[in-house]
Amino acid sequence: MTVLAAAEAAQPVALPDPAESVPVPETPLEGFRIGVTSHRRSRDLIEALERRGAEVLHAPALKIAPVREDQHLIEDTRAIIAAKPDLCIATTAYGMRRWCEAADSFGIGDELLETLGACRMFVRGPKARGAVRAAGLADVGISSDETTATLVDMLLAEGVRGKTVAVQLHGYTDVRQLERLRMSGATVLTVTPYRWVKPDGADRLPRLIEAACSGNLDVLTFTSAPAVDAVWSTAHEMGVYQDLIHSLKTNVTTAVVGPVTAQPLLDAGVTPIVPERYRMGALIRLVCEHLALNHVRRLETRSGMIELRGRCLRIDGEPVELPPAPLLLLRALLGAGGAVLSRESLSELLELRGSVHALDMTVSRLRSALPDGKLVETVVKRGYRIRL
């Protein structure tokens, strides 16, 4: 969801004339509610979003299992040491560091480094390269686009038949790339330095999913593909998977840290926004830019300048509190820029099933909450508009 192509139903906001002076807010995310699904480094992400004014709903979808509980990791490490691989792929910096630390904790750290030092190391990106070099190792190749597929292309180009390839996975296995190596004659050994398990607080993720389904969320962030799968699984268990997918396609923007995390969303028909640089800082900047371009409404009216940022409404700089339904109605009227919106379209937007009385009540509540109720004008036999 563009910058990659945001899936939204909201009308695009009219951008201010460049010649006009529009103040840049110190808190660009004020009024917006953002969901965070990460466990590792979630505090950094949450604090960065809150500093920018966002309200954050945190529900870790998964957490990483403690090293001492991960017997598979040590077994796989011993198998790689025994096999003395010809080639090794390092996919993530965190995975590489955790792999070395786990081996040290079980007394086989030196053996692992000796084994990796004797083989040709390929890395998926600059961060993985940094971790490899920090361990005293050297790499011979790096992916141009930070994907495992490109690394596999490099290995296949030089030939892998009869060779043993060790692959450090990153919690979301790209089975197709492993199969490409095997089909080309390589023996493939894998190690997963971190495995995902369900986090504590089982009720938090369902609450986050409910907020997304009801539209009470502006952005849902993901920093790992397994977290996306965990959200899908939980939504299925709740019986709201289709509702969630519909909301993510229409009302709620999904933002991910990179293409690997984006894939399970794309597979479900949801297009997330993805930063050009696959880093958390770039993700935060992208969220700020996307919301400013697509979810901020500004309109000069007879009552003064109206600015709607998510759920934060200001009229001539003064905050105005609105309940959810009148807020949704005002957002639509502002998006129309003074044009008339029919009663039918507004009823559909508010899911009132054509109830004239319910729409009239919502309009009345909106007028009562505004400093100037005449701001919302009735156009006889046609609908409503903002009075400019």
C-alpha cells in the first residue's frame, strides 16, 4: 500500500498550491492511529511514531524463541560444521549475529567461525555484510537488490553442482530459492537462528485486528513476513479474515520494511507501501509522507481554514472533537471540496442501508459539534456540501 500504490477508497486530497505557505507540523502523525505488529525492536518503532504525534496500538504478532530453548538451531549448526560447506549465504545481520552467539553459548563458536572462514560467503545486503565482517569473516559477493533470489542467481551463474551450500534463513523461508539450488545439483543445508513463537498477551492481536476491520486504524505496520502470516491465521480463527482483507484494501494502509515482508500481503491481494531503502527509519518517513499526501484534508471555508489529520480536526487552529460517524461524514464532505455529495452516497459511506432518518441524525450531530453549524449546507433534493 504508493510509493507502491496504496489501496484506499478515500478520495485523494487536493494538494495546496506550492506558492501558498502551509505550515509543516512538528508532529506530522498527530491525529493518526498506527498499528505495530513487531516484537523485536518494537520499542524503537513505537517511540519514533509517538514522538511524531501518532497514537500507537501495539500487538506483537510473534516473538523470537530464546536461544537456549532452540535445540534445532544447535543441531543444524553442528550439521553445517560437519559438512564443511563450499558456499554460505548470510541473509540478515541479526540472524548472523544470533547464530554466532548461539554457537558460542554451546561451546562451538570457534568451530563455526572456522567452518565459515573456509567457505565462500555471499551476503544479502549491507547490514548482513557488516555482521559477517564484524565476526572476522570475509564475503565474496552481495545482492544488488537485497534479495535472496539475486544471490541464488549469482551462485547458479558460477555453478553449484556437486557443492554444499549453507543458507542462513531469516524466519521466513523462501522455499523456491532453496529448490532452485537443489535442482541445480547442490546439497543445501539450512539454519534458522531465530524462530517465531506466539507472544504473551493473546488478546492484544485480536483487538488490533478488530480495530483494522472497523476502520479505527490508519496504518498497519509489519517488519517481518511471519508476522503477516500470524495476523492472517488469527483473523481466520476469529472468522474475520475476509473483513480484514477488505479493510486493508480500502481503508487501512499497510506499511512494510521491505519486499520479503510485503510478499504475503501481495499474495492476499493487499498492496503495501515499501520504502526504497529497507530500513526502519525509511519506513517511518514513508508513513509520514503517505499520510500527509493522502489522509490530510485542508479546505478554506466561510468558517475559516479546516484541517483534518486522521482523527484530529482543527478549525482556524482550534481543536474540535467529533464522534466517529460525524467525523467520517465530514471527511467525505471535505474530500469533495465543496461539491455536493448525494444522500445515497453518504448513506452508503456510513453503512446506513439507505436510512434517511439515520443520515439526518448524523448530519445533525455533525452540525451541533461544529463551531458554525451552517458550515454543512443542505442542497434540496440533492444532498450535502461544505459551504465555502
